[in-house]
Amino acid sequence: MDLSAFPYLQGNYAPVLEESDFGLGDLRVEGEIPASLTGAFMRDGPNTAYQPNHYVYPLDGDGMIHAVYLKGGQATYKNRWVETSHLKTERKFGRTIYGSVGKLLEVPAEVIEAGGEPNPVRNTANTNVIYHGEKLLAMWEGGFPHLLNNDLSTVGLYDYDGALKPGDALTAHPKICPDTGDLISCTQRWDSPNYWVQIFDKNARHKRTIPVQFERKGIIHDLQITENHVVIIYAPAFHDVTRAMRGEDPFSWEPEKGTRILVIPRNGKDEIVTYETEAFFSWHFCNGFERGGKIIIDYVWINRMPFTQAQGTGVEKQPRRMYRMTLDNASKTLTNEKFSDVFCEFSRVDERRMGKPYRYGFAASSDRQWADAHGYNCTGRFDFDTGETTLFNYGEQANAGEPVYVPNPDSPHEEDGWLMCFVFNPGEGQYLSIISAGDVAGGPVAKVYIPTRVPNGFHANWMQNLTL
Ligand SMILES: [Fe+2]
């Protein structure tokens, strides 16, 4: 595979070509894995299986899951591609068939005649992996999720027992309500501008749909819950599938339209309230909660839509930082304030506090000038009580992934949990980092070295009690 034409498939963005299994004793551990942890740390990300025709960062690439299973202070590792129908079709033909989300290609007649996947839009299954209602799902926001077994083998597309209809695109960023265990999710469609909040109960049974009307389909990546609401950001960022089919740049950023924030009552009955402000984009919320008639939303602010097919487009230098937005229900006004000067992305929280008052946010962070697509070399902790940001630097050239908060099963305190993320540090190697949430500056309490590389990817989660 020649990837020299693809700047975002270089270094630790390059795919790994092998599926590996490392058992007990294969992984060197520095420090000590907390013995009370039983479960799996899993991360999804793009891992193109064939040399692509076209590649848009950070959207394209076949999904691959990397999993570290922990039990009794010991670790094992496994990585597998998600076996999507697009990937299986390309394997059958031994070459790339489909285009990218930035340049769709007509599916050749011989592929369709041979029973290959006819949809030109690849379900990459590359964005997130979640465990809810005892279902392990690889998520992609443009289609159905894929159901996986605990050993990462793929069962197939999952439609929530028929709740998802053909053409429904389920978000990769649902939130789990810590009080009810409900999964608060949403669907969009390629053939409609509208948006539907979808709520599933703790057993993954569909419970409620709340429709939201839009005049134009926006790129809405994440959603945030609060006690009574779902909050979404409608930025002036659009994708035109017809232009993608013609090979033209399908993305448009129209800042004169401003950004809207929609506050949608979770009961599905009360009125939806819309706030308007100057244009910004965001991939990810950190958390949100309600206090005294106000809704407080913490998220990673980006100055504009961040897609690119090449370096030098400006995406490499885009500012992105933790912000706090306050929506005042009485005056229908908002304030939007920068919380920290640290470059960050992939914000996470102790999910026992999802939608509730909390103290700490966590994010992949950088203490370097963000200019060369090297990624994030730090884990950051954002203390919303004191205003302080604390970083741990893994190395100047290191790449650190999304830090997932893993609760300490023996303590309700935020400080007593751990942060887990994959780190690739040239010269040192690949490891799973485990940091105490109460002592981020102190660095890893354990490094679980993996004898292969884990490319930079997207979202991870801790699957409590999931074992092989
Ligand atoms: Fe995301």
C-alpha cells in the first residue's frame, strides 16, 4: 500500500495491517494496574485496509477496535477490523472500490452483480465503541451501528429490534443517563434535513422519539444531556451528498449564518428553545448541567469546520479550546467564555456525573504549537471549581488519545478514578496509560506496553465487567 500521497496517513496516522492477539504475560507492565478493575478499555478509529482513492481527515478509514482487557491486575490485548459489508466487498475483490465521504464513487456494475455492497457511502464503523444494554456496538454517525461480540468479532448491522428504519443514521455520541440508564441518542437521515432524539431504555429497548425540524441538514456530531434537556449545536457546517457524487468539495462553511444552540426537553412535550450566536464549530461536549434556571455547557470550541484532504489548508493551526457556555432560560441569552488556553480535543468526564454538576473535565491536550498534525502529547485535567488546567506531557513527539474516565468501583469521588488512553511515543513504544484522576501531573500509575502500534483514532470507552 502506497500512502505517500496522503498526509493524514503518515506517522501514527498510518494504519496497522495486522489483527493481533496478545495474551497473559505478553504485555510488559510498568507500575501497577489497579487490581479492582475488571473490564475492557476499547477504542475505535480509522484504519484503512486498502490504499484509498481519496481520504478526508478526520472522517474516512475502515473502523478498527483496539481492546485491552483487564482483570486481577493483568492485561490482554486484541485488535480487529469491524467487518462491514463495504470492507467485506473490498476484501472479496482485493482492492479499493468505494470513494470517501469527500468524493463518492459510483459502485461498478460487476460489484453489484457479484452481490457486493451497492451503497457508495461507506459505513466506516470507525467513530466510537459503546457498551449499553449488554450490547457492544461500533458506531458511525452516517448509518446503523455494528453489533460486536466481546472478542471483537462482528455480528452485523444492528437496528435496535427494528426501531431504526432503512436510511436512519444513528449518532456515534449517545449519552447514558446515570439515573435511569437510558441511552439518549439521535438519528439523522441522508434524505431529510430533520433530526430525531431517540431514547432507549437501560436494556436497549426503544422508548421515545422527539422530532426536531430543520430547513437544512447540518453536521451535528455530538449531543449533551442535562437533567431535563438535550442540547445540540447547529453550526453553519454542511455536507452536500450530490456534490460528493460529482467529485466536487461537498463541505461548506457559512459563518454569516451563525451557530444555533437548541435546547430540547427530554420529556418530548415542552417547547424547544433556540439560542443564536456568532459562528463556531464543535466536535465534542465535555458535560452540561442545570443550575438556577440556567444551563451550563462545557465543550471544545473550534473556530470553524475542521475537515481537510491536505496539510496546509489551515486545519493544522485551528484554535480549539475548552469553553463554558451559559444559557439563561429567563432572558433567552447566552454567554460563551474560554475556560483555558490549552489546545485540547476529545473531552470526557466522570460519567456518573453525566448531565449533573461536576468538578473535573479531561481531554487530550497539547502544550506544543498545533501546527504539524502531530496530535496531542498530553492528558489535560480542567478543574471547573478552581479554573486550573493541569497537564501531563508524555513526550514531545508523543500522541495521546482520548482520556476515558474509569470510575473506582470502591469510591464515588471523582479524584479516586483513573484516566485511560492509548499513547504512542516514538522511541518508547505503544502503551495504555493509566493515570490517577486525582494526580494527573504525577503521570501514569501503570503503562501497559503493547507489542504493536495503535494508530491515532477516535473514541474510547471503559466497558465495566466485559471480559472474554
Ligand atoms: Fe466524536
